[in-house]
Amino acid sequence: RWTRVCEDCLSYTHTRSFSDGQNDITFRAVDALGNEMFIDRQFLVDSKKPQIHKAEPRNGFASGLFEIQYTEENLKNITINYGNYLTGFQQATLNGCVSGSRQWCSINLNLAAYNNQEISYYFRVEDVAGNFKESQPKNLDVDTVFPVINNPSSFWIQGEGKESKYIYFSFNVTEENLDDISYIDWSERTPRWKTLCSR
């Protein structure tokens, strides 16, 4: 139904409330003789801020892979801000992120300049109406260098019976932030990783 905007007026400036989502309205101007003029306008209303459910990694180390889970029906973009005062702060835009509920999006950053340093990062999710939400900043240590296994060797332990089943492994690892060394035996019925040593 028609809603009157103003009467006996030459101009009009005011705000009106509309429902969230796509709106399609028509303005009608009528003169004293009943002549009418119509103008159509379509616009999107988005009054809800984006939601951020998860930001990964939460703690520990960062190698460059960052992920976010969010809810936003009219997504414009997602950016990540990261860095520190020693090397500087940077911003990057995530690609391929889509609108929807509990969506995941990720980005793989080159953190070589921050290796062995601590960085802070947070995500910013913005919708088409300019509403935005930022995740809580998180501090992480950066490790971009892969471990190096040096001089690996193995040989049978000479013996009889049960002793002949054992293998002796000998190697060392170059890694400042070693978590563990493990192996998997693909000849087993259900292969699984077994820890040789940790830390």
C-alpha cells in the first residue's frame, strides 16, 4: 500500500525504517490536477553485524596458514592484520570467501620476515552496509623453517628370538622448536603414527 512521505512540499529529507534484505520501492508524486510521476528504487538493508565464531591458530606457533569461521549474509570482504613493532605490521585480503552461515575461509601468508619472532594478528569481517566485526588479537610465535633430519640410518640388532625384531635408528634433527619425532609403519593392518621422542 502507498505510504505518504510529505504533502505540499518541494523537498524532503528524512530517514525511514525498512526491513533487512532487498527492498524494492516506488516513489509517486502527484500534482493538483492528479498528474502522477513514478520513480523506482532498489536497495539492500543490512543492520546486523557480522559474527566471528573461530579464528585459527588460537595459540602456539604460526607457519603462515590462518583460518576464520564467520556468519554474514552480505559479505563484502575479510582482511587479516598481522605483524609486530620490530618488523612492521601488514594487512592482507582473503580471497574466495562467500556469504552464509558458519562459513570457513583461509589464507596462507609468507611470514619469513617474522621467523623466530612473535606476531599479533586479528581478522576483520565487513559487510556491504559497512558493518564490521574484528576478532580478538592473538599472539603467536612464528616458525617458517621446516625441520631437517640429518644422517638418518638404521640397522638390525643382531640377536635371536624377540631380540631379532628390533631396529636401531640413528639420526639427529636440526629444529629450534621441535615438538616430536614419529614414524608410521605402512605394512601394518591399521597404520598409525608412533612417537620416537618429543621435545
